[in-house]
Amino acid sequence: MATPAASAAAPLELVPSAAPEDVRRRELAGFLRSRRERISPEQVGLPAVGRRRTPGLRREEVALLAAVGVTWYTWLEQARDIQVSPQVLDAIARALLLDPNERRHLFVLAGNVDPAPAASCPTVTPSVQAIMKQLEPFPCVAVNNRYDVLGYNSTYRLLITDLDEVAPEDRNIMLLAFTHPDWKRGLVDYQQATALMVAKFRSSMADHVAEPAWKALLKRLRLASPEFDALWQQHEVGMSGNGDKRFLNPHVGLLHFDFTTLWLGPGPSTRLISYTPSDEETRDRIERLHKLATEG
């Protein structure tokens, strides 16, 4: 019998950890089984024929509903190393009656891009609106990753031009920056700001290349602005973050801010951008601008 000292000195057997792809396939297999087992045949218009050893649909029924081979679908639930197309995943998601969150999870586990992702909400909630109001007199705006303006507080309304006077369909920061004369004057570091904006937009569009709203905005920008088109053709990419920005306001003059980006969801979509004065002069001027925006 080994003594405690001898046992302590014995070499430990190293167990290799599973490869990330193996873990992902097992997660996918378990997720598919769990979704299949919660659906009754009646829910999808199938007859409940014969005794069932397990609850829910059979694998061959899911394959039938998704119009895929039974063997192929079985391999998915067995965590086999096989390739799956977005179109097949879309069919499986529909067959299993997945909600938007479950559908997104399916595509992430399969390592694929959803060809028809759930549309992002075009408005902000009352709680987010309350946050923006509470941040006054500091400017704050809510935008999606397409740069559509979804909401703003009273100070941001007058930061460059009166946003209330801009048609809702034109309230897009990129469109304003490249086509609105007040925004061209108001962005002090115009070349740097617009180049970074286009790079971020290109990065975001990689997940939305087939969506009509994204394609329509891109077409509109390329036709309306040779400056945008030239930047777009450079294929630069970038990510949203924090930094500093300067604006030349027609009412109070030069404003210098540190801006902070706060994401409002689980993925990079809707975000709040708040602007904190970088110096006392800007702080005094933003107080005056806020007063002008709220008192008229």
C-alpha cells in the first residue's frame, strides 16, 4: 500500500481538454434534442401515431418538417463533425418553432450567420428615455449599429442642428454627416470622424449584408455623397468604443467632449452615447445650450 508521501509524489495523469469545436457540437446536439422533445406532434400538424418512448417529436419527424435527410439530422444530434448551411439551419429553426433568442443561439452554436435575423426594435423604451433625460444637461443619443437615431435628450437635439426639424427617415448620423451642411460645419474633426464612422458601419454591415434596410441605406449614401463612396471603397473596418469629439455649435461655440458608449442589449446593436464635457468652458456652454433647448 502506498504511503501518503508516495501518493503525493506520484505524477498526475493529464486529461486533455475537449477542443472548442467538439464542445460547440455537443452543445448544439443537446440544444436540438431539448427543443425537439418539448414539441408535440399536434403542435406541428402531425398525427400522434403509436406509443412514444420519449416526449416530443421523433428525429425523423423533425427531418420531415425541415425537408432534410434523417441520417443527416441524426448526425447533428450525435455531435458529428458535419457542415451545415444557413438555409438548413433556417429550416430546422422553423420546424422546431424556435423563438428569436433560440434561433440566434442555434446559429451561434452552428457557427453560421443567420440569413434572416430578428429585426431590431426601431424605438427605445421609456426607461432608456428616462436615463437620457436624467443625464441632462449632458447630451445623449440612442442609435442602432446602422446609425439610425432612435432617441435623444433635449441637449443633443440642438448639439449641431435642431433634430426635431429633420424628417424621421433622415435621422441617421452618417446621412447627416455626409449630406447636411450644418453637420459638415459642426463636426470639427470632420475627416477623422467620418472615416471612423464608415469603418464602423462596414464592420457592422458584415452581419446584415442581405437585409434590405442596410442595402437601401448603403445605396442612398453612395449616391448622395462621393466622399462616403470614396471611404467605402477603402474597405476599412472599425469597432465602436469611447473617445473624444469636438463640435462647433451655432449657439454657444466650440464644445469638447469625452463620449461613452453603453450597449443596451446582449449584442452590438442599440447603444447609448453620452457626452461629458472635457473642460470647464464646455461645461458652462453646455449649460447654456441646455437652457436654450428647454426654455426656448
